[in-house]
Amino acid sequence: MTDRGEEKPAGPEVPAGCPMCHSTHRIVDPVRAETHCAECGLVFDESEILATPPPPTESPGSEGSGRGIGPFARPGSTKRTLGSTLSITRDGQGRRLDWHRRYEFQHLKRVMVRQTSRVVDGPLDRTPARNEIQSVGVTLGLPAVVLGEAERVYREAKIRGLFRGRSLPASVGACLYAACRRYSIPRTLGEVAQAVGAKRSEVGRTFKVVQRGSGLSVPGVGTRAFLTRYAQELALSPQVRSTVESMLDKAREDPELSGLSPHGLVAALIYIAAEENGEHRSRAQVARVSSVTEVTLRSTSRLIERIWGRPAEAPKG
């Protein structure tokens, strides 16, 4: 008996002697999967060094085949491609290919692109939608998790055939707007439409089709999210923010203000609260940050002042 294994005869018959020391004692090493001489250490070539791996077995509590190998690739990542870089001009050693080989590699590249883009549940690597989502996401300053959700919404809507007859900018804008609302990111429909280069009405109609056809739960973005964003961009003090928060609680219980848009209501309350606390912000500044027109901001602020009984702003002469 040794540290590396146990001593046992090679078979029922007396084994042949070692060709070097003529010893008949052999040791089977289960770690290295080899048999060697106990005296001189000569390895006998009688067993396989590498055994065939057993077939994968499924555990009762696991889902799937258990054959997934490799790191996790999130939906929308570039890990679902074949991993081969096919050049159509030179080979692996840098030598130029003749026209027969170039034509063959062009065909292989087309087949690879076609096969990777036809994966139903795969990413959007081979479609222009993913590039559009990534570029618009950078423009709007959206996090990666929102872009991944937009890609997932786009993929499900495309599988259901909800984008037939609609332009790519409107489809991408609708998916981005739905992803922003699902993660409570304060982005208005007008901002998304301007970023994708489509009309606001077209993006809105596509969003309604996606929302109804895919059955997604798309909650509305709360006014608190718009308040945090606008107050940060306008550099408002905590006193103005607390005033606006109390006014929002009051406006939520007022039925006459229930039909106003969230970002327009927040913009009007910020303008009124800033004037009350001595932090003057012009209508142009508030309108630019909140993506509303000055006319809408003026009419909304005057409506709030009229309902709550506050004195209207005197006209400037």
C-alpha cells in the first residue's frame, strides 16, 4: 500500500515482470489513471489516460437538459454569434485568396449572418434595431438595463407581428418609451420621439399597439421622478423641492387637475414654487428642461393659480 494508490495484481494470473527491474509488483494510480511498477516506477501502457466523459444526466429538480456551457449572455448581447471571423480577402496566414476561395468565404459569411439572425429568441445583433436602440439610449442617457428591456420588448413585438407597416424609428421609440415607463425613468414621449427622429403621434400610436398586442404591464411614470430630474437640472434648493412635493400631494387629490400631463403639471408647480421661495426661474428655462412649450407652461400655471385661489401674475408692461 502506498500514498498514491493501492497495490493489487494486474489479473488473476501472475503478471509479467517489469522489463527494467523484472519486478511483478504493480500499482494502480486512480488519480493519474495509470499503472506503474512499484520498484522502478515504469509506467505500463495498459489503461486509457483520458476516459470518455459520461453523458449529461438531468437532476429531478433542474430544468432543461443541463448541457449549457459557458458564461451567461444577457438578451441583446453579442455572445450568440458563431464566434468566427471570416475574411474574404486573406487567409489565416495573411496570404491573398484566389477568387474561388473568396466566393466560398462570401457564401459562408452570408450563411453565418442568416443563421444567427434567424434565432427567434436570440438577440438583435444582425438587425438595425439594436444599433438604433443603442444610439438613442446614449442620446437619452438611459442605463443598460433599460436598453435590454427595450430590446426584449422589440423582440416580442416583432415575433407577434405588431410592427407591420410601421417605420423603424417609430417602433424603436415605442419600445424605448415602454421600457422607460416600466423602470420609472422620467422620459416623455416627445423626448423619445425627437431622439429617434419620428413624429410624436406616430410613436404614440405604435406604443399603444405594442402595449395592447404584447400584453405588457406598462405603469405610468410618477410625478416624483420628473420632480427629481427637473429640480436637479434647474439647481433648485431643498426648500423648493419640499414645497413642490406638498403641492403635488394636494394636486393628486384635486379632481380638476387630474387630466393634466405629469411633466407639465410638475413644470408648472416648479415655476410657482420657485417664485414663492424667491428663486426666480424664467418660463423659458423651465420649459426647456421639462420639454413643454412656454404657452403650455403659462396656461397650466394660471389654471393652478385660479383653482387654488392664488393671485394671478400681473402682466408685464
